[in-house]
Amino acid sequence: MAQLGNIINTQDMSTKALRSGTATVIITDLTKGVTFGTAMPSANYRVFLQVEESVSTILWPSAKTTAGFTINLSAGIVGTIAWVAVED
């Protein structure tokens, strides 16, 4: 999540909406929906994803809305994905 550090260091985070959490996935999951506890102000936000276990898969977000987004996996894994959404 080095990219997140760059955003925090270069922008005033006191004015940015931020949501974070984890998603648990099983071997058959190639997508996982994330719903925010509180909606984002808009669908213009960046999502940072990190697998918490030592596994090999590619992660990317899609279907971003104010209510949440979808995590996509290139291969099924058993584990936890940490995510952070930061308003642009």
C-alpha cells in the first residue's frame, strides 16, 4: 500500500472521505462485494487492496458506487483482503 502513503503525504486528508475494512474470501470466490457502512460522497475514489496472507493472486476493484465496490481476483484464494477507499 505504498501508493496510499503517497496520497496521505501529498494531500490534506482532513478533507477526504476514507473508508477501510477487510473482506474474507474462499477458494471459489473470484469476486467479492464490499458495502460501506457509510456511503462515500461520490463514486470518485481510489481503492487500495492487499492480501493479508502469503498467496499469489492479482486484485483489482470494479463497479465503484457511493455504496461500495467489487473486489476481483485473478485466482481463488483462502484468506483476507484488506481494503482502503480514499476520495479523489
